Amino acid sequence: MGKGINKKTVIYNARLANEGKVEAGYLVIEGEYISEVGYGNVPEALLGDDNCTVDADGRLLMPGIIDEHVHFRDPGLTQKADMMTESRAAVAGGVTSFIDMPNTMPATTTIEAVEGKMARAAEVSCANYGFFLGATNSNVDELLAADYSKVAGVKVFLGSSTGNMLVDSKSTISRIFAEVPALIAVHAEDESIISANKKMVVEKFGEDAPVELHPLIRSREACVEATKRAVEGAKKYNARLHVLHISTEDELALFSPGPVGDKKITAETCPQYLLFSNAQYATHGSRIKCNPAIKMQEDRSALRKAVADSVIDVIATDHAPHLPEEKTGGALKAVSGMPMIQFSLPVMLSLASEGVIPIEKVVETMCHNPARIYGIDRRGFLRPGYYADIVLVDDQCEEYIVTSEMVLSKCGWTPLEGATLSAKVDMTWVNGEIVWRYGVLFGSKRGKALKFSR
């Protein structure tokens, strides 16, 4: 074989984080795929001149992150973010695949709208991509006609949030749970409880109520009541339910520990709920205002334990960029949502270095379980024959402080500004190609559409 033709990439001297263990080893990439995963010392024959070699020097090599909950704002809200800018932020943070939510403008509530997003992503995204079909009070027939090998699932807003996609028809919700042959992902907050809480806050504090009151408006009772109803509905109709962004200790009793393969009802939380608590509203203000609200330190502690105990199955970002001027104001005026995708893996590995959550659990909840839950074809693991979506991370680097200058998201800010992290993404491969290397982005690379099995 001639030099430079069908050249392999050999990554060696790595700590492979994969399938429940972290162990010294090496990995070989051929074309789009992983061709070999080995443990111990790399065979000398693989280090010949015909191959590209990467000495990991003891750093962590893991599958690319699959972020199954992002809002890339494309189409219609591209002043905040778009698929090109946010996919670049993704790969800089070790996220090699994303699944985008439907509350864009127009909302992604038709098969045609999903196809439009797919075409846009094929043109501009340097990460792999998938999309939800959004439910409304009147589009169940559209949901039933979708090809769920190409569509990630159905997103149902049981509480209002950005995009005004609230589904509040009981008959529609029942039909979705009974008839949709796919994963149903829900934003679970009770709208009547939120409305009553908001009225009470306005009467007492006025329209300029401080952001610290956001968890009173978007209360734990609102979360628990809606999540309880969703779980009851899924059990009644034997539906495949995935509850997004769990934020309270109280909700955890509704879920079971164990491997995701044994579950029809699974749960997600986000780095912000594992990192922040209501104590940070005083310092971070509306930058950490999101729906559901970040709540008490006791909730944060319980969520961390739930991840470690496999009660929470997935960690995803709910990456939701807004312009800085939209984040001004208090509990009632600042918009909810924050950009998180670029720093989610460094945050989680920094927490791992503090003993909060094991590295193996970070990989399980951010790589393996999203692939399992959505049936994603040949991604989420370091296995021969799988796509080479791979991240090399320095998880023992010198501590650094996050600055706004580091941010690649179009909105230009991060709620982590000023935070000290101890992990950074050095290299990211998507489908066997380098897209991020030591701070340099290879923006001409393009990801692929994710394929799903049920």
C-alpha cells in the first residue's frame, strides 16, 4: 500500500473511557470508521510511516458526545444562533452529534419542516444531526405519518416555553401516548400551577420581580405534577417516554434505577442542574434563568446521586442561546435559556475530578445511553465498525477560567464565564475526520444525518 493512500489514524498511549471502564489502550481509524480498539501497548507495526499517529500522552479518549436536547434556533431565530455556529461550538466541546428541538420559526411540526432542517444541516453542520417532530393540539395525523428511522421522536411541551408550542388538549395527549410509534420526549411543567404562581408573584412584587423568584413561579410542584401525569399516561398506554431536564429531587421517585435497556420510561437532566443551585442567582442573575428553573442545593445533590445511581439516564444540555440583551431583567422579563453545548463535557469531567460523578458515568449518560435510547446507528461507543466519532480530552489539565472570548456560540456569552474548569477538549473527530484540534476549527467538514432504529 502506497504511503498516504488509505492511511490509518492510530491514537495510542490513551486512557480509553468506554463501556464502564477507563483503561490504557489505543484506537485505529480507517476512513469513517473505527477499525480496532486495543488495550495495553500499541503494536509497533501500527506506528509505521504509512499511518497518521497521535500520541495521547495519557489523556482521555472517549466516544463523541450525543447531545439529544438542543435548540439551534434555525430557522427563524438565527439572530441568536444557527446550525453552522452552534455545530461549531458543539465539536469544540466534544459533541459530535446533536438532536434539535422543534420550537423554531416556523415550528417543526410537519414532515416537510423536518426535511427542511435536514437539508440545512447537510449544508452547514460540522456535527452529525437529527431532529424532533413537534406535537401540537392538531397534528397527530402528521406525527403518525412520520418515518421514525429518520426522525428522532416526538417532542411534547406539557408546559409553555420558548416557541408557544404548549399541548394542553387531554384528548390529543392521550392519542399521542396511545398511537405514536416512537419515543415521546416531554417538557413537563404544569401550566395552571405556573400561571397561579406568576399571578401571585406579580401581585406581591410587580412586573420587576427579582430573578431569585423564578423557581417560585416555575415551582417544584409544577414539575412534579406534570411529570407524574406523563409517567401515568405512558404506563397506561405502554408508551416509550423520555422526560427532559429533570430539576427536582421530588420527581426522582417517579423513575427506576437500572440499565436503560430495561426501561420504557427514561429521564434526562442537564449540566446546569448538576452545577448550579438557587444560591447562584445572587451572582449569576438571569444568565442562569431557564425552564424548568434551577432549584435548591438539596435538589442538586439528589440529581447528582440519581445520575450515579442510574435513576437519571441521560445528561444533555438543553442548549438554548439568546442574545445578551434578551437576558436582562428579572423573573418575569428576562427570557429563559442558556448556551451550554461548548462547555458541557469540560463541566462534567471537572465534576468527575472532584469526585461528584465517575468518569464512567459521564460517558454512559452523555454517549452510550443517548445512542441506546434513540437506537442511533453505530454511534456512542468505541467499537470496531462504528463511526469514528471520537474525543480526546485533557481531563488533568491546568485549571483555567472560562471567558466570553472562548465562546463560539453566536450569542457570544456563557453562564460559565468566570468558572474554573480542569478539563478541556483537545481533539474531536466526526466520521473519522478531524474537526477540532487544539483550538483550531476545521469548519469545512460536514456531519451526517443520524439514523434511528426502534
